[in-house]
Amino acid sequence: MALRGVKVVELAGLAPAPFCGLILSDFGAKVTRVDKARTAMSMDMMGRGKRSVALNLKQQEGVGVLRRMCQNSDVLIEPFRAGVMERLGLGPDILMKDNPGLIYARMTGFGQSGPFSQMAGHDINYISLSGMLSRLGRKHENPMPPSNLLGDFAGGGLTCALGIVMALFERTMSGKGQVIDANMVEGASYVGSFIWHSRFLYNHGRGENLLDTGAHFYETYKTKDGEYMAVGALEPQFYAKLLEGLGLTIEDLPPQMDRESWPSMKEKFATIFSSKTRAEWCELFDGTDACVTPILSMQEAPNHPHNKSRDSYLTNEDGGVQPRPAPLLSRTPGVGGVGPQPKIGQHTKEVMVETGFSEEEIQKLAESGAVDLGGIKSAL
């Protein structure tokens, strides 16, 4: 796999940092998640393929274990607010002195500096500050966040993973590591670069523009059986195919880009779509250039003929279904679903042995509470 041989230490967190580690793991990196000792369960739903070490970072001995792990690693992912790692004695000045080649990735909401850097927040707060949330939602309604996809995952974990891969590539030339300030405000804003550079397409109110459900030909419609279809017929030739499928004649309708007619055309389309079931519309539009597709549930998506033909979804060892790692590399594709979710501390002893700790050291650290062996007893 593409990242085979890369060693990653991921400090346990929520959503963006685990997703970043998941991406690296799926593409071959050996990712070790550092959990809190004496914790009953992990909130990380993206731990597949990772190992778990349980440390007590409130004890200097636990901090020392992490330092030694980072000396032998390529990447550290830390999800804490600015300054937390420094207070633990694990800041980049210390860890990168130990290991000058370390890629030190910092995944936060607001970044390492600025007035909000010490504030708590979640995805909705970060994308609100990025300017992106103001553009999301329907006409005359409050802004609507797209779940926590934009901040946590697109602008957060995915952007952080990209930064790590770029830093690893640069290290092949310089031999040096570097600090990555990945934060969800700037990440979400960067993901929205198209909107920033094409604001002329969004010069009307929220939900009244070409790509935000303002137009009748870029919208979702309810079908006779209570399901939904997605319509995205932007180009004139695709719009003509859409009208053909709906049984409409272009000569009898207002011009496609006549904004004044968009609300009434939405009503017309809604009435027509409600006259057939989703399956009937699929039979009519599948394989055409009308840009009309069914809105599938997460249960339906893995079984759609197109997705099945590409093996787009995998079944993991626990019987759960998950997306195949993307993008698909021709020679070194990612392999998701390798191994179940790790138990907290399941690999503490294994990783410590790899790091160079003796059996006696491990035993003493476990007895002091600095490490948790996850129910595994030392041989001594």
C-alpha cells in the first residue's frame, strides 16, 4: 500500500483526528492510537486497522512512554486545544528535538493562535466562522449545516491527512519534519474555495442561487412512494433531456435561466415527480444524460448496481458495511476493514516492546498506573 512503512501515533480524540488516522491506516500506515489509561470504552468509531496503547499522560512516566514512541515514529496526530501538549511537556519543540524528522500534526477547531484558539466548539461553530455555513440552507430558512461533514471531516480530518502526506513527501527531500496547523475553520473555508472564487453565482439570498436549490433544475423532488430524486441538469443539453423525460416541451416553457420563473417551475416539477414512484423514475432516467438519480439511503447505497459493480463498499470483520478507501489507486489501493475496532490498551505491551521497553520496565510502569496493559499481564 502507498503508506506502507509509515509509523503514526494518534492521540485519541473525536471525529476529525480519528478520521485522519483512519485514512492513513487504510492506505498502509501503521497507526497506534494513544488512549487514556483506565478508560472503559473509546468513542472512536474509526479505529479499524489501528492499535491501541493506554497511557496516563498526567504522570511523567506516561509522558515518557509517549516521547519514546514518537522518537521511533514518522507522524504524530494530536487533537487538543492550543497549548495542551506544551503543558504536558510534549510540544513540538521537545518532540522534534528528540526526532527532527517527526511530522507533528495539530488538529484543532480554531487553530493554534488567535482570539478563539482557547474556545470550545464543534463543527457547526467552525463552519459558521469560515463563512461557509451562511451559504447553506433553503430560502427564508435558517442556515443548515450538512451534519458534521464539512468541518470535522472535509475541512478537518481529510485536510489534515493531505497535509501529512505533503509533509512526508517534502521530508524525502529535506530530511526534516514540520508542524502542521490543521484547523477546521480554515480547512472548511479552503474546501469552499469554489464558492469564494465564484461569488457571482451566489449574489442572491441563501437558497435562491443556481447551486443551492434556488433553481428548479438543481433540486430534490419527492416521488409518489415517498422517496426522492436528485436533479442536477445544469447544461442546456442535459436540461433538454430532463424535460424530455418529464414529458415537457422546451418551446412551451420559460427559458431555463429565467430566474423569475424558477419558483413556478419548481412547483411544476414537484407535481410531475410526485406522479411516479422512484423506481419508475429510475427506469426512465437511468443511463441517460438528464442528470437525474435516486436519493439512496445508507442501507440502499451498497446494493445499487453501479456501486456493486465497482465494489465501492466493503464488509468488515464485524459484518458491518463501510465505504472502500478512496481514491482508488491502481497499484497500491487502500484496504479498509482490516481488523476490528481495537480495545483500549489492547496493544500496549506489544508497542512498548517494539519501542524498546524491557519486561521489567513495562511491569513497573503498569504497577505505577502510567500505562494500562488492557488486561494483559507482564511475563514477570
